[in-house]
Amino acid sequence: MELSDIQLTEKALRDYKLVCRARDDGDQKAYADLMTIYRDPIYYMLLKMTNSSVDADDLTIEAFGKAFKSINQYTPEYAFSTWLFRIATNNCIDFIRKRRAQIVSIDSIYTNSDGEEVSINIASETLDPEEKIIEKQKILLMREVVSRLKPHYKVLIELRYFDELSYEEISQRLDIPLGTVKAKLFRARESLYNLVKDSEDKI
């Protein structure tokens, strides 16, 4: 489908030009501009879905990461914003489903859209001795995997996930721009994911 055959709004045309620069020319500023335009709207949508600023922050980065990784699949048949929000929404739904799959049932209930009472599941915070040993082994293995990252990625992962610092705190600690922290953390998590995949039989 030719671009001339599609009626784009001024905003959608602006986005499409940025997408073309990013996709065809590898223009890093175009990627950054797309993030600047949509970071806050994506974040606040995900905040409503998760009710957690930490989860919304992480999922926002993941959404942009997935979108940019598959940007060759985007066509102007739909506005870039529509495509991006769909990726962010689907990724968040997957995240919520996985989190719910790890929980155990208690007696709390809520009413669904059909008026039926459904039990709410809340994670058990108590580990038995065997589970504590397994959890400790996982943490030790994860630290070992993180230690194999490139030094600048290793520092970011440790500050974010071991020291539990916010992006703003990491930015201040390392004296680098907030946008740089988020972009580097995305690449660091991707590198970590690849290392974990190699070690998944041990985890």
C-alpha cells in the first residue's frame, strides 16, 4: 500500500516520517523523538493498568523496546500511536497474566463483568525451608549471571534490581541523563535475558 493512498493526519504523518528515519536510516534521534512524544502517554496508560509506578516504568521501556525491535513490521495503514499502544497493552496484559499465574488462592472475592463472584488470588509471602534454599540459589545464580555483563550494564542492573534505585536516583548516582539511563537499561536487560536463556536449565 502506497503512502499516497492513505489519509494520514498531520500528527500521524509526523510520526511516520520519524519511523522512516529510524527504520531506514538508523537515525537514533528519530527513535529518541518517538520516545519523547509517547513515553508519558504510554506510562500513564500502563500505570492505570498495573496500579504500580515501578511496573509501569519497566513496561514502558519494554513496550518501546519491542516496538523498535519490530519496527520493520509497521505500516502506515494505522497510525504509529495506535500500533505502539497495542504493543504496550498486549505486553502489559501478558505481564499481568504471568503475575497472576504465580499466586495462590485465598477467600477474597470480586464481581466480574458478568456479575459472577470470582475469588481473588494473592501471593503467599511465606516460603518453606526448601523454597528458601531454592530462592537463595536463584539469587546467587542471578548475581553470577549479572557479573558476566559488560561493566556499564552490570552497574545499571545492580543499581536498579539489587539496590532497587529509581531511574531518577540512578541518573543522579551516575550523573547521566534520565533518557540515557532508560535506554541503556533496556539494552542491559536484553543482554541479561540472553545470558539467562543460556543458564535457564540451572534456574
